[in-house]
Amino acid sequence: MDSYVSFSPRISAPLFTVATSSFLVLAYNQAFWERFLQAIGGVSLANLPLLAATFALLVLVFNACLSLVNFKPVIKPVVMVLLVMTSAAAFFMDQYGIQIDKAMVQNVVETDTREAGELLSVRMVSTIVFLGIVPALLVARLQLIYKGGPGRRILLNGGMVLGSLALAAAILMLFFKSYAPTFREHRELRFLLTPTNYIQAVNGFIKQKLARPTVVAPLGRDAARGVTWAGQQRRTVTVVVVGETARSMNFSLNGYPRVTNPRLAQRTDLINFNNVSSCGTATAVSLPCVFSSLGRENYSDGKAQSQEGLLDVLRHAGLDVMWIDNNSGCKGACARVGYEDISQPVAGDPLCNADECYDEKLLQSLPERIRNAKNDLVIVLHQKGSHGPAYWKRYPAAFGQFGPVCQTNDLEKCSREQIMAAYDNTILYTDYVLDKAIGILQQVGAEAKVDTALMYFSDHGESLGEKNMYLHGAPYIISPPEQRSVPLMLWMSGQYADRFKINRECVAARAGQPFSHDNVFHSVLGMLDISTAVYNPALDLFNACTHG
């Protein structure tokens, strides 16, 4: 026992960084090597030199970085943290097929504890323990041998850095003809190489946060109601439902063979847009983007947070605005309007389970709000929707129509059919929630003599095993259509359409045209006839269909 406790292997400090670099390249980069092999045409005798050179190149670059901090009080803590963090990153990439960039880091930071808890699994813990914590403890036991005094160590480390970079440069030049097209055509590779992917992503996220201005610039302060408001005695209530992780291809309204929209399909007054793309592939990007005036090409988190958005413009025009949330917050989109969080479960509430509340709870106060509103009102309902991987938790048992379903967050234990069935049940439940919301607007609107409308769109889509990818959050430039294609629907009462002179048949005729989240900001202003200099009629999907 005593000999075990005193066991402390000895290794020279330069050899330690080389060994650590080799371990990082081999142990944590399964996703990178799989994608790299696909990019170069697989394993073959002709490709062996390129594979060996790539391994050596990565080891040399990692070794140069570690040699910069190869000093006695620093190197072991740095390596121990790297091992644990890299094991976690490798697990999520291997398990869900994700790539790590700045937006993914932002999504992780801004998620809530319940969403984060759904990602915990035995496989995740065991991976971090055996690939992260155990190697880190072994590093803690090592005795690193340093030769010479501080000056000699600095020279030795500098020589290791320069020598590693020189050899790496030589390999890069020798195989540049192969690397150039591979990395140009497969940009996802840089998001798959750990630990550089998450280090760069975290660095970019921190810079973004530090650069955020503290003063919010005004937007649309000139907003005013147009001529269609003149002389009107009836109030308006416009409901905007923001879906979560709903991809359009699983809506039977869009041709999906499984009937996931039985209720909405019966509504002849519902307009369904079937060719809509999202601003991002994660809530932390799409949500502030869709409520900003920036558009996807000009969007950045810093820009969105530094100026007012759609809800502010509506408020400037004199409308009351309320955000009701059953998710993890509005990501800044509702910072200056009324806000209510209904996501916390209440004991005994049939609309909640032990962990969360179902989306139907968003509608609980809707009739009262319509009746009691003193002013024209815009209400945003933010759904929990189809957020994964715990899809089976997103709907009441009565909506478990498709099965058998996956009932674990460890998706590797489930077949694609089980995952898809659970996901489709979430869409079936969303169909019910939207149909019920429209029913409330119809009934209470008629009783209270209020003109009502509902717009629904999702923040982003979801991968359900296509190309071995799951969940969402892929870098947009390489994201699959499953994560970008989102539903968009519109319902208006006859009085609402007449009031704002919107030709519903004309709008329905445009339902198959390509639209995106970029259209939402200007279309909401257009449907409500809000005049402001920030309104762009070219992006208003109603503009071609207004008359009078």
C-alpha cells in the first residue's frame, strides 16, 4: 500500500508535452479523424503518408503551444484542465455529431440548469471520468524533470516552440496541395479539432461579451400607426408564438407522411409558409436575430444587444407588449417590455410535470389578457416546443400517439425510429397548442369585440440522425437543412384582415416562396400598419397583398 501511495513516475518536461500532444490528437478527436478520412477518400495505401503527416502536424502544433507554458508551476494544472474539458467536448461531438463554435458556446452559457440537466447521462459521466479525470490524476502524480536553471529552461522551451513550428511548416508546405482543397471544401474540420475548437470559441465568446456596449441605441422612435388605425373603436390583439427546435419537414402541413398536424390541417383560414429558413441554428442566435432589424448577414450578438428591436418599435408606436416564457428566457429580445416566466412547475398543476410546464400553460392567461387589455396588445409566447434530447418530456402522455419512443437523453441507446417518434409527438402537441390558441382568439375576440391574429415560427430546426448529426447548433455555414428549415404560419380573424386591408388570398398565394427570419421584423410592422424609417417594404411579406 505504501509503495502505491508513493508511486510517482518521472518524465522529462519536453517529452511530457510531446506525449500530451500525441494523447490529445489520438484520444479526443474521433469526430475530426472520421470527417478527415471522408474528406480525403478513406483509408488507402496512397493516403497513409498524408494521414501520418497530418498526425505529426497536429502533434507539433499542440506541442508548440504547450511548450510556451512548460514551466514547473504552470504546465501540470494547464494539462489537467485541458484533459477534463477536452473529454467533455469530445463526448458531445461524438454523441450528437455537433461542431463547436462561438455560437455553440453562447448557447451553452445561456441555457438554464434544467436544459443542461437533460444532457447528463451515465455515458457522459463515464467518458469524462475515464478520458478526463483519470488521465488528469495520473498527470498530477507525475514528476517532471527540468534540466538547468530558469534561463536554460526558457531557452529550451523556446527551442521546442520554434523547432515544432518549423517542422509543422515544412509538413504543411510539403502536403499543401492536399490540405488546401480539403480544408477549403470541408470547413467543418476546424470546428471538430479539439481542444483548439472550444478554446477559439470561448475566446471569441468572451471578446464578444467584453465588446458589448452598455448603451442601447434607440430604434424606430419615429414609429406611428398608419391610416388603417384612424377612427377604429375595436382593440387589436396580435399573438406571436415562437416555437423551439421545430423543423418544418416534420409538419404534415408541409408534406410529411406522418400526420402531425391533424387540427391545423382542418383550418381553411390558416396560411402555412413552407419554404422558410432561420437566422441561426441555436436559440441564443436566432431569437435575438429574428426580433432585430439586422438580418442574418449583418447580425452579431453585439449589434443586436446594442440597439432596440422589434418589440421596442411596437412600444414606440403605442402598443402594449408582453413576453410570456416557457423556455430559458428571451436572450435580450424582450429586455424593455413586460415579461412573465411560467416555466417553473407548480405542484398539482395539471399543465406541469415534476420538471417543467407544458406549452399549453402559455395559453392559461390568454383569455383574461384579451378581455382586460385597455390598449392594443402584442403578446409573444415562447414555447418549450421540441427541445431535445428529452423529447418525450415535452408533451403530455395523451399526445404520445407515435411510438415506441426514445425515453432517454442518451440517444445512442435509441433507434432513429424511436427518436423520430418522440420528436413527432412534440410536433403533434404543438399542433394542438396552436389550434387551441387560435380557438381562444376566435372565441374571446368575438365576445370582447377584439380583432385578433396569430403568427407562429420556430427559432431553428433539429438534426435527428441525418448524416449522424443530432440536436442543433452547427455553424451556420456548414449546417444541414434540417437545422435551418423552420415553419411559419399565420392566422387572422376576418375583422383583423379587413381592418389592416390584408388580402388573405394574395398572402396564401405567396406561401411557397422562399422567406426567412429576415422577413419577420418588417412583416409584423407591415401587418400592423406601423410606419417608421426602419421598416423595409421589400422584406414585408404582406406588402404586395395590402390594398386600399
